[in-house]
Amino acid sequence: MPMCQYNESYYNQPDPTDNWNVQTTILDDSERELLRLLGFDRLTIFIDDKNKGTDLESLFKLGYSSNALDLLEQFFFTLASHAPGYKTKAWEFQQKVNESMADFECPWRLSDGLFFKVEAEFLHRELVQKGEDQLRQQGFSGLLSWRRLWYPQIADATRTATSPCSAGSVSTLQMTRSSSGKRSAVRSAR
């Protein structure tokens, strides 16, 4: 569990006017904050038709999957706000969680401390963006400009084209610029 790799023990002074210190951990702080946010007195899991008190490890392993996601989200926020410089550790934690999710082909990803489900449309947009980024990095700015300029017209033209089996069908869609510099689509029939 990546949380254990980032969990640290430290001393906390709950009352600034008192010299009394309490030893705690980032994971303990996450549990307290999660209980506060959920409005619970203690962690419970539903086993054998009964709610039973539990600890974080059992909640994570035996509880509903949404409980594990809630716990991971809260740990991210607790880690990020723990001390100056810990935001970097929180981003590293987030990356490890996402790598684990990908390894187990789980459709959930952690972004800015919140989980979201990866859907086909989102994945398509992400892949297109990565492709554009790679084109830009490799110096193919002309191809990238062409794609951005013409892709909407190509997509529209191919959606409205007649069936390839019908008479006068579109076999090639050539994109040209007219002498005035305006975009135009020229279709050539078979």
C-alpha cells in the first residue's frame, strides 16, 4: 500500500498554550479527518450482516472499494498539507497510486487528490493531446498546424460523404487553399 511508504511519525502540540506533545502519524491524521468529514465516531465495515468497528488496514482490504478511494483521497490531502515541501511527496504518492491502478486495469485515476473514472471519450481526448504534444516536441509543427486547421473540416466532410458503393462516391478528400488563402475542401470522385 503506497500510503505506508509516505506515512511518517511526528510530534504534535494540540494546544499551543501547553507544552504537552502527542506522537501521531500522517495516516492517523488522515483517519481523524476522514471520520470528521464523514460524520462518524469510528471506522466500520459491514461483515456477516453486521457493522463492525475496524482499523484502517481492514477498512482498506475488506471494506467497500469506495472506502479505499475515500481514504486514498484524504491521505493525499493530509500529506500535501502536512508541512512545507510535502506537496511534492503528495504528487509522488498520486503518481504511484495511478501506476497501481493502471497495473491492475482499474478505470479510476487520482488527479489533484480526487478520483475520477477514465471513460472512452476522456481517453480519446488524452491520446489525441499526447499525440499533438509528441508532434510538437519532434518539430512537426506544420503537420500539427494542418491537423488543427483541417481536422474539423475533414471530419465533417467524411461524415456527410455518400456511401462508397453509390454512384459519384467520394474516394479522396483533398484539402487545398484557394488563392485568397481561405480553406476549401475539394472532393475527387472515383
